[in-house]
Amino acid sequence: MIATSLGAQAARAEKAAMPANAETITLGGGCFWCLEAVFEEFKGVASVTSGYAGGHLPNPNYEQVSSGSTGHAEVVQIVFDPKVMPLDVLLHIYFTIHDPTTLDRQGNDVGTQYRSIAFYRDAAQKTAIEKAIAQAGEDWHGKVVTQVVPFTVFYKAENYHQEYFRLHGTQPYCQLVVAPKVAKARKKFHEWLQ
């Protein structure tokens, strides 16, 4: 009973911190540690949660998703204030920090769980994603393979995946893969940093 009560208190506190006009978008583009580390640094982003979406298995765990058999992708769910962080800027960041022209992979991370995928919650988000894809094709000089699909359900990843880069930044994968993406985003989008 205590755990439930504490969980409910935390949920209420998190909801209270959200702006009244907050939007949520769910994006996948390789390892969720990379996306989370980048997006949590920007103004107007209220929360970034690593998780799984786009598959058929309810309540998957990391090992199941990593097997590639669940259909889920590693994603982040981003809650943001569009008055502070416009969706088009957020999507520009997204398409800058991962390569949307590589099918089912980002660098050495290979498999459908690492695919480029954007989940929209309404027609406006779908239109914004499609516009960002057109721009990304020009920026990356290739065919963008990002899947654009309606949002259905998001499963939060295990606690040890949350804020991974912040807590384990000296780990080799973080230094070799995550840190360069964070540095790239900081340099290109410095005016949007918190």
C-alpha cells in the first residue's frame, strides 16, 4: 500500500509540473539512451522517458525487445511545451542526431528495435513529421526510411535505463556513442539549451 501511495504522489507531482498546453510525442532512432540524453537538455522539454513502442507484445522487457521478436522499437516519450520548444525544432533535433536513412540500424546497433520511427498523436503532428522528413532527406542526401505511424501504446523501460547517460556517462558506450550525439546537438542547437 505504501508503494502505491508513493507512486501516486510521484505521478501527481509530475503531472503538476507539466505545462497546461503540454504535448507528447514518441520517437525512436537507435538506442534510447542517446535520444533521452539529447532531449533532456532542451528548453521546454518537461520530461523524456525511455521505453518501447510499435510492437505486438504487451509489457515487454529489455531482453524481449533486444531479441527483435516483439516488433517494438526503443523509443523516448517526450513531453514538451510547444510555446517554448516548437514541434518543428524538436523534430529538426531528432532528425539531426540520428541517421534516418539507415534501415533498422544506427551505427553498430542493428535490428528492428533500433529503427527510425515517429509516432503521431494527431493530424498536426503527422503533418509536422512529414514536413521534417522532407527536410531530413535534403540534409542527409538520401531516402528517409523513418516509419510514420499513429501512436497506440508506450511501455516505460526498466528504471535502470532512465537517465542512463547522466548516471553512467563514463561507460564506454556512453563515451563512444551517446556523448558525440549530445555534443552535436549542443553545438547545432545551442540557442535552445536550458
